[in-house]
Amino acid sequence: MGLTIRAQWPHSIEDIEKSLDGIWGLVGATSAGGDLYRLERSLSEPYVFTVTEYNGVDEADIKSKQTFEAVKRSEAIALFARAIGFDV
């Protein structure tokens, strides 16, 4: 089994969920490759979840963006978690 390097925070999937369910509905972290990832919940219903990958840490330089309907919340969380180094 090889060494897995990932962002220091969030520490767990539960941290991701708590941030997403919080007042701002947002969590971000940098991947081991140096790209910033952000998972956001829309502020009003019907909720949608968006995972955005940036080139490096430049928030003006979007590399990819995926949007998920509320029923696919767990898929959005899993995509974000894998991107920052969790084994999901």
C-alpha cells in the first residue's frame, strides 16, 4: 500500500458535509497536484451542488465545473473528496 498525500483539511467526509450544510454551503481545498477545488451548495431551493476545479489556485482560471441536482448530493461530495485525496 502506497502513501496517500492529500489536503490537511477537511480531515474527513463528515467535515465536508458539515461545511456544505453550514450557513455558507461551501468547502474548498487544494489537491496534491496543486489545483484548488471548491464544492458549493446553492443558497436557495431547489438546491444544486457545484464542484469547480481551478488551474492552480487562480479562481479566475476555471479548469472544470460540474453541477449536481439535490438528489445527487452524495455524488458531488464523493467527486470533491476523491479530488482532494480521500479514498471514497
